[in-house]
Amino acid sequence: MSPSNSESAVGEFPSSSTALSRLTSRLQAYAEGFYSITPKNTNGVPTNRSNPFEATISVADSYMSRAGVNFNVLPLDGVSASLGLRIEGVPVHDLVGSSEGFRRPGYAMSIEPGLSAQFGSWSLNLFTPVAVYRNRLQSVSDKEQTAATGVYQHGDAAFADFSIISSISKAMVENRGRFCRSPGGRSALHVNSGFCV
């Protein structure tokens, strides 16, 4: 059995940022970025691949960026639609540490329509990015194999044609001027009749 190409990281340091700008009373622009730094080189899991430079699985950085506009279709009912561009992928070289081992670097660019609805303190979101461009880049191990053999090496890849991304969230609001915090003290939960809910 061959190992999965999960490339999940131990010691991962994610960072993200979001920006919003109101263009009109019903139209907003948005931008969001995410990058995960993974200092570890490989996870030690053997791949059994023919390329000796791909003996173990690489622990790779990953990134995502999206931007577009959001239109309030039914402002009083909290329903809005969005349309934007999205790019996500795995870089050839990590920001921190080495980038050896087996990885499939590359990126996909997508058109991303979305629909959001809000019901009181609850929010529902649905996004369906559709890929319009895909590019599998030559990895470090591909380049090492090319230099060692003199034969150009460019590994395989598989990209999804589209994705379905959904989420549901609930705003934690103050009730009767009191708050109850989770055991870790990180998230505030409202108090209902003296109990944390």
C-alpha cells in the first residue's frame, strides 16, 4: 500500500488576513489571504517511488487568496451573493526550512460564486469555486532528479474541477450583560438563565 499524499504538517504556523470595503449601500469588496508555514522538511513516511529524491513525503507550505465583490440581494432578510477570484496551491519552496522530498507543488485559479444568508445570530455560507487554470510546477525533487540523470523530470498532479465549500456559524452575543467563557478562556459564550449555552 502506498502512503497518501497528505503532506500534512507537524509544527504548522498558519496566518491569515481579511479586508472589507463598502462600495455602495448594497455592494462590498472583499479580499482574504491565508498562508501556512511549515518549517519541517519531511515527515519520514516512505513513498516507495522510483525517484530517489522522493524517498519520503515533504511537509509543504500552502496558501490561498481570494478577492471579489459581495451584493446584498435581500438586505432586510440577510441574503447576499458574491463573485470573485480564488487562487490556492502549494509552493515549490517553503518560506522556512528545506523543501526536499515528495510534494506536488502547483496552483489552481478559480472563479468563485457564493451565497450567504443570515437568520438571527446564525449564518450560512456556500461557495463553489470552479477551476479555470491549473499549473503543476516542477518540485525540488524533480529538479534534483533532472540534474542527476540529465533527463527532464516533471511529476504528475491532479486538480479538482470544482469544489463545494459550506459553513454554518453562530454569533456569540451578550445576554443580560453577562458572559461565560469556555474552559480555555478564548471564546465568550452568552449566559441564558444563569447557564452557559
